Amino acid sequence: MEETAPVGPWEAEAFVDYDRLVKIFGARPLTESEVKSLEKVAGGSHIMLRRRVFYSHRDLDVYLNMYEKGVRCSLYTGRGPSGSTHLGHILPWFFTKWLQDRLGLELFFQMTDDEKFWHDERLDISESNRYAYENILDLAAIGLDYRKTHIIIDSEDIAYLYPIAVRVAKKITFSTQRATFGFTDSTNIGLIFYPVLQISMSFLPSELYKEETYVLIPAGIDQDPYWRIARDIAPSLGYPKPSQIHNKLLPGLGPEGKMSSSKPETAIYTTDPPEVGAQKIIRAYTGGQPTVELQRKLGGNPDRCSVYKMYEMLFEEDDAKLLERYQNCRTGALLCGDCKAELASRVRRFLADFQRKREAARDKVELYLLRTKFELPKRNVRKLLQ
Amino acid sequence: MEETAPVGPWEAEAFVDYDRLVKIFGARPLTESEVKSLEKVAGGSHIMLRRRVFYSHRDLDVYLNMYEKGVRCSLYTGRGPSGSTHLGHILPWFFTKWLQDRLGLELFFQMTDDEKFWHDERLDISESNRYAYENILDLAAIGLDYRKTHIIIDSEDIAYLYPIAVRVAKKITFSTQRATFGFTDSTNIGLIFYPVLQISMSFLPSELYKEETYVLIPAGIDQDPYWRIARDIAPSLGYPKPSQIHNKLLPGLGPEGKMSSSKPETAIYTTDPPEVGAQKIIRAYTGGQPTVELQRKLGGNPDRCSVYKMYEMLFEEDDAKLLERYQNCRTGALLCGDCKAELASRVRRFLADFQRKREAARDKVELYLLRTKFELPKRNVRKLLQ
């Protein structure tokens, strides 16, 4: 899943004006009543929901309505396996696991090794393919249930997608594709074709279950352009429109921008040795003042602080404690050094625990592969020729 | 295989200036010495070769050289299964069978049901897919050996092609694709992607045999644009450049144009009842004079006659008899009615015989499918993750 959007500052900026984005993309901000509906169906709450880490959606209400009616529903998300995963990548997967557990949903997950190969001049397909398998360890460490998690690796499992892709590709013109993704004359044909596969994936559950299946996609809003096309063409192909719920991106540990593999020193990888992860936190850029004295006097700015965002989006479950931390930062009672030291210790523990689970999953990777669970339809040639 | 070429009159005209085409496309006309080389290797001659129905090539000499050296060689051609096949479609397959038999070559054959679906607004993929199987009966009736003929049906067998296609797609930009095939903004993404698959097919034998395999493609020169790109990118992907040998197109039975499904009354289908085929010949447009008297006086023009071309390209094996027919037409000794009556009777016999063989092949179709003979490579996931 490549991050593409026609809006400019999007790629670089993590402290984004999300209201503006919602307006540009035409998605709907998640209202209090919609959050309540989801919490009711889920029988509980999730920090990413009540803190609006997931903050906008398309047709979540329709999806929940279908779910409550007993119509078949599933989840779909994915990953572009161009390297090791960092916390920014796995953030939405925690919420996806929560949805899987609470709503009892099967998750279809796409590893786009083909797209990453097409996108990166220096990457070989054998590398992105290997990362696809490597990244499954992270999904397993998150705790996603292999009995309900079905992973497709594009370059190998294309036979599942292609019968859908053939029909999707006929519905999309080059001009639509270019307007949506900003392709140029020098774009390679792989990248031009790729959106067809990401769109097709949202229709795969209906094909595999041989019944109308509603799909909810938890993913960053940067992926929205794909689903806009998917939603446009779904009715003419006889599929329900996929619903989405969009998350904000985890900021990197530098002064600006989302957590990104292009700046590895500002990203915490799931494979970073715990002490390395902790050190990255200690060196993180904060919303604090230049000196302890000024901090005591003026207070910090948690709204522009990558360390505070880590607590808010991932590492502080307790709302009261989070609020206290916010206020203590604002008033200058809490100094960046102490705030970082505590986060560093949480990150250290998190990485050690995550890596134990990750290693334990090495012999379970195949259990997650869709191909080991779903058969391809077989043709009855004789009947066809009658 | 869609017929595409940037030259204008090409599609409509069958009595084409082939010398000009060779010049435009940059292929090489087949010389007497090259024909002799092929005949020597084949241990015999074929009417389509000595009459230059196959008339130009790229690197046929390189291919024969490799063949004689004992390097692995194979054949590749294909068909866009948008309907029943007519004599124009099967013409190159007779020559392909001759090559298969004489040189002991395996043939890889691509049924492009996806492309035909993308190309024709009214065609459903289920129809082009069904025609793919239906058309295999024609390949069987031609006499192609199923032990040495391996057919891919794009929409179902994509898993064999996609690992190659992924690498091919990265090598081709949209501007190359547009310049070669004349795509516009309203072209659907399927058609833009499709050339990647036809190109990839020429590298498949090397992958399946796991060794460098030289490929010779017998096909109409209208397919040449695909192979030009294939030849351009082959070295960078580590494959030999595919060689080609181009055939002229069989004229339709009307006053102009190649035999085409768009004018069914001027095309003889392999499924036409023998009497219907014979009647189409009787009604054919010829190079004769408006009246018997003028024909006797001025003679006919076999060079612009669809009936004569049928004899020349398919229905008269004997060179001496063909020459006699040509001269008797020129002098006015042979009247169109008699010439047609004899061809009609040959066509009637041909169709009856062909249809017997076609019916007998119904339970052998699966034997031709590549998927029933070649296994997809399997990943050793555990080894990959070490």
C-alpha cells in the first residue's frame, strides 16, 4: 500500500490539519454517536477510537447496520513490505486486532510486494517478497488470530485476485487513474496497474465466501484514493461498497513528519534491540522549551510533541493519566527528560515482549497465508464445452 | 493477441504492401538462404515458407544457430479468444505444427481471454474464457501434439506469468506503451497492462525449464510491436531475445481486407457446416472480369483474388498445379466459376474432416493445458525466514 494523495504537504507532515484532509477527501469525521455505536457493537472501548486516532470514515454506519443485521462482514487492510515495520505501521493493526476480537471478524490482509518493487528503483522483487514474510511475524506478534487472518502476497497469490482484477481493470480509464494518483509518462506500467489489485482486494471476501460480504478497511487516510475508486465501481460489479475507518499517522521522533523508514533514526522498528528503541526516545524531539527554566516557566506543547503523541496514540491506556500528563506538560510541572525516561522504559519493555512473540511466530507464518486455507475455484472443462 | 500497429491502413487491408510493412517495422524479409537454412534444419519444405506466406523475421538465423548448437529452443504463439476461429486464425498454426513436428519443439500457447474482454465493450469475461477452451479444439484438430503443446489461459493461469510480468512491468513506461500501442486517456487500465502479459509469455519457457531457452514466435506482423518491446528489455532481465517469423494475413472473401470476424460472411469458420463454407466460396469476390467474355479475352488477376489466395496460402500443396492455375487465370483459360467450384469442394472436404477431428478432441482439452503439466514453484517459508 503506497501512500498517495493529490494533496501536497501530506507526505512529509504528520502534525497535519486532519479536518482539512477530511474536507478534501470528502470522508466524514467520526461523530460521538458513531463512536458510541461501534463501542456498543464491540461491547467495549478502544483508546484509538475515543481519542480519535481513528477519526474519520466512510459508511461505517452502513457497515455496523449490516453487521447487526447478520449480513456477512469482514475486515481488510494491508502493508507494502519494503522493509522492517515500525510503530507507525503497526499502529492501525492494534485497532484491527481489537475489531477482529470484539466483532469476531475475519481479516483479509494484502502484502503488496509487487507495488513496493515497482515503486523503489533499488528494491528487487525477491527483497520485497522476503519482507512480506518477515512482516507476517509482526502481525502474529500483534496477536492477530491466524484462524481469522488470511494474508495474500501479491506476487505469489495473484491467482486469487486476478479474476476480480480483470473486471476492475475494465472499469477504470487511464485518465481516472492519473487524476487520482498523479501518474506521469515516465511512470512504469506496474504502478499504473497496481491500484487495480488494491481495489480488487476489497471485493475478494465476497468471492471467497460466495456471498455478499461487507468490508471495513482500517487504514491511513492516505489510502483513501484507492477506496474512492473501489466505491465508485463496486455497484456495477455487484459488490457492496467497502467502508473505511481512517487513522491519523504516528509522528516520527524528529521535529516534523510522520514516522517513516526514510528517516530511520526517528522511527522505532519492531526489530530494534530494546535498548536502541529506548535511546531513540531519549533523543526524540519534543514540544518542550529550550531550557529547564523556560519549561518550568512557560510549560511545553504536547500537541506538537512526538513523545506525547506516543503516549496518546499507543503507550498510555489510562485516560486520566494521559490527561494528567498533558496538564503537567502544559504547566511546566513535567520536564521532557522525565517524560522521555518513562516512555523509554515502556518502549523497552514493549519491544522485548513484542520480539519474544515475534520469534515464537516463526513456525506459524504459513498458517496466516490465505493460500493454505482457501482453494482456487476449479474449472469443469467438460461441462464448459458442452 | 490484439492486432495493433501504429500504421494506418493495416487493419482493413489484406492485400497489403508487405515490403513497406517490413520497412516500417524494421523486420528483415526472409531471404532465399534463410529459407534454405530452415528447410535444412527441418529436413523438408513447407508451402507457407517457399511461397513466402511467412515472409519476414527477426533473428531467425540466431534461433536456428542456437537450435543447431543444441541450446534449448521452443515455440510460442497465441490467440485472442473472442469467438470461433476462422481460416485466417488457423493459417499460422499449420506452419507452427510443422515446426513443432520437424524440429521436435514444445509450443507455448497463450489464450488472451483477459485482453479480449478488455477490448470488447460487449464481451463478458465468461464468454472469452469459454471461447479459450472452445478454441483449443481447433488447435487439437490442426494436429498439434498435446504432449508438446502447453496452453495458458490468462485469466486462470496468471500465477505462471505474474512473477515474470512484475519484472517486465517495471521496465516499461507509460510513454513507451502509448507510443507503441496508441493508448489514449480513455483506454482502460486492463488494455494498458495487457502488453506486459504478452511480452512476459515470451520469457516463460526459460522460467519453466530453468534454463536459457530461445523462443521463436510464428505470428502475423501486426503482433510485432509486442516483440519489439520484448526484445528491447530481454537482455536486462536475463532472457534471450525472442525471434519471430511473420506471416501474411489470409484475405477475406470480400473485395478487400483480411479475413475477419467483423465480416462473418467473408470468413470461413472452422465450425461452419461444410456446405455453408462451400457456399461462401461460391459467393466470394474474385480478381475476375465482369463477364465470361471479358475473362476469356483479358484474363483474371489472381494477385488480387481472394479465391486464388486461398489456393496459394492453404489449399494447393502442389507448386506446379498452383502455377498452372495462376497462368490459366491470367490467360483467361480458367473461369472464376470453375475455379470456385473446385475450391468449394476442397473447403467442404476440409471442414468435414476438420470437424471430425475437432469433435474427437473434446475429451482431450485438459491435456493441452499448461497447468496440468507444469507445477508452480513452491516457497520454502521457513528457509526464507532464516
